[in-house]
Amino acid sequence: MIRRPPRSTLSSSSAASDVYKRQALILAFKEINLAVPSNIADTPLMNQYTSIKAKHPDAILLFRVGDFYETFDEDAVKASEILGITLTKRANGAASFVDLAGFPYHALDTYLPRLVRAGQRVAICEQLEDPRLTKKLVKRGITEMVTPGVSLNDNVLEHRENNFLACVHIDKTAAGVAFLDISTGEFLTAEGSFEYIDKLLNNFSPKEVLFERGKQKSFHALFGHKFFTYKLDDWIFTEDSAHDKLTRHFETLSLKGFGISGMKLGIVAAGAILQYLDVTQHHQVKHITSLARIEEDHYVWLDKFTIRNLELFQPIQEGGKAFIDIIDKTLSPMGSRLLKRWIALPLKDIHPINERLDVVGYFIQNPEPRAEVEEQIKNIGDLERIISKVAVGRITPREVIHIKNALSAINPVKELCNSSGEPVLKRIAEQLNPCPI
């Protein structure tokens, strides 16, 4: 009996129909013990899929066929297990039969986050032309690569925490590290002892960590196995390549303006991150406008055991509450992310600590300005991430209206800070730009 694929994977397009007809024919030949003809095993659609998959062998390829995203072979097995969708099984292990699992294209926002949070890299392959306007095989190509550390999808991102991608460059006695949140444009780098880099990784909690392909054993020996990692080719981790990549991105002749010109290991790590964005098809990155140096002397560095035992971000006991859950009363995702950063990186210098306390004291003693600022912050929302969407061309009409409302809310905050008489608030006011037309 010829088995028909489950209804959940069927597509209305002729290309999808060809796939299922091919499977039925393969099964028919197998069941009567005949060899499968090569013209059945190699259809134009499957040849197209194979050529695209070969460019991203380590990613689950979501292959758009009509109204469905299809996965094949090992990708189908992984997707069915993670997503709980039906898998069309291989017939008695016949090598020429293809495993299939798919879901409707309009369910992408439901299924994509589940794949990424399971630690999978996902390549999204779209139809690049209207199937109704061509009699040939529809042209297809990768439009986006989503990984745990590189995503602009609202359903993948946690709004109240950064989604850092990290890169570690390991040398003989020290290492460099860089952190990038592509959803906000924050880009940081540092270098130092292995112990220092380990503390940084635990403080920033990156969703994905890159390192040199030939140094996998060294990375795991130094920093453990807790991170989702990805290996890059060795040629990426050279100073010349990294320096050239960074200066071309920032359109500068040198890196002195960023205060990192002497940080060879940090520069290599930062340059490798930008190379990785090219690999993952993220070319619109003009919102990454600067590279900041993490100053080791400015902070109290907490190791992973201290972070865990103090329960700063995760409770030890199931059902318990972490420190951040108790004190985070922020009114915007931007404020929540900043608060987490402040907790992870406690200040060492007394002067900036007192400046923060002066601002807190002002708002405690002046409830009316505080209430006004709170109201305006609610209107501003997550301006940081929405602005990044503008740079990459992925903003929606509704989000454009949100930007308009957010910019309108900035001016009252600027005026209030200017009139407060508090020096720190006046400095903040100078940094606020409502972008008047």
C-alpha cells in the first residue's frame, strides 16, 4: 500500500505535489522490490533543496513550498521532535526515501522561537518569485539565518533582557572577548586573563558564543560546556582581517577613537563577530555605530559561583524568586535590561555610585516630577529595539507610529531633567534628542 503524507504537511503548490508524488512512487518501487529509477530520486525541486542546504549544513533549513515551510531528512527528524509535528517516516530505512515534516507559513512566528530556544540554527528559505507567474521551478534563496545569538524576531527575543552574541579569541596566556546585541546595536569588547574572560561570560550571559574551530578543547577546558557555541574558521581570527572588517564597518581609518587600538585580542574577537553576521546573512547593520571598551577597573567582577549563590538572576530552589524578580519594577524593557546590567556589573568607584543615589534621592523627594517621568517612560516603550528595526528594514507601520509617540514623550523628560537642578539629570537631558522635524 502506498502511504500518503499526513494532511498537516500537504501544500497546494505544484512543487509540493511533485515531492509527494515522488515519495509515493519510491515506496511503490520498494514494495515490489524494484530499484528506484534515478529520474524519480532526483527531481528539480530536491536538487534545488540540496544545493541550498549544502551552503548551511549545520542549520535547520525551513524550505518554503507553496503555503508551507518544509523540512527534509535529519532536519525533519529534529523539527518533528522539537515542535511536536508529524513526521512522514522513512520506509524500512530505504536510503532514497526522504523524511518530511512541515508547518503552514503563517505559523512561522509560533514555531521559529521554539527551534531557536532549543539551541538550533535556522535558515529560512523563501520563494523569491510568484509561483503563479512562472512555469519553471520557483526561484528560492536564504532570506534570513536565525541563531540563538543573532535574532531580530520579537517572538524569539526576551524583551526584558539582552540577547548577546559573544566571541572569544583564545591566545596562549590570555583571551579577548566581544559582545554584540544585534537587536539593540550594543557592541562591547575586552581582553585579559582567562579568569577575567570567564567572569565576563557569566556576567553577560550570552545566548551564543563563537570561538576558533581549532580551539574547541581549550574553550571547553577554560569556560565549560554551559554555553551554546559555534565554531568559526581559523582565518577569521587574525588581527589584519579583524581590523579591516571593523574599520570598513565603522568607516574609519583606525580604531583609536573607540579606545581599543592596543587591544589586539579584543579587536580580533570583535572583528570575528562582524564576520559571523555576514555568514548569517545579516548585512544591514548600520545601527551598530560604536564599539565600547569594557573597563576592568571600573567594576566588581562576580564569578559564576557568586552569581549563583546570591541568586541574582536564577533561584537555586525550584519555585523560588531571584533577586532581580524582587527589585525589577522598571516600566520599560530598556530599563529592565539596564538594571540587569547594573546588577551584573557592580560599580567600584564611589563617585558614580553617589551620582546614581543623588538621582534616586531627587525623585523620592519630588513625587510630581517622578510621576511625570514614569508616565512618559511608559509611552517610550522599547525605543532601543524598534530603532534597530528601522536600520535593518524590518519595521512595521504600527512600530513607525510607536516611534512617533516615543519621540514626542522624550521632550517632556528632557525639559523636566533640565529644570530639576540636579547635575546628573541635566547631563542626561543633554544626551536626549527628540529629533524635531
